[in-house]
Amino acid sequence: MTNEEKEVDENEYHKTTGGYLKSYEYQEAFKNSYNKLSEEERKEQTEQLKALPNWNPEIFKQISWIDINIKNEEIKEYTIEQLQEKLWETFKIIKWS
């Protein structure tokens, strides 16, 4: 638990329990669990998904936010501040949803 998380009023129970229940949107939970898999586990999982009847990678991507055609090493994660530093001349965030 980070210091910032400890300061949020909703997490006041950490004083008693030593932590709190952190919740994610289901898409974020999908990505977190998939990204924590080893390369071998990810390969096995991908093969199992592709073996499903009527498998559609685009629908899976819409549901889970995971594009199984992209290798994990190719996915780069940035904070908004990092993106602004890297690409400020290329884009400007006008709405965050």
C-alpha cells in the first residue's frame, strides 16, 4: 500500500487491517493478470483462447483490452505526464474519459 493510498479517506481501514481491498475495472484486472503470466503461460493461454469455437480476437480485445497479437515486450506503458513530455507537440489531451 503506497503512502498516497493511505491518505485517501476511503482507505482509512488500513490502520486496523493493515491494508484495504483494492478494486479494478474488469478490463484492467484482465490486463494485469495477463501481463503477469510467464511467456510459456501466455502462449498456452493464447492457444486455448484461439481453440474456442467462434473465437474472435477483436471481440476479445473489446472485452479485455488485450490484443493477443501483440507481444508483451511491444506494449509500452506511460503516465499522462510522460506522454506529454514525449509527445507534447504531437498531441494534446482535450478530454479524459
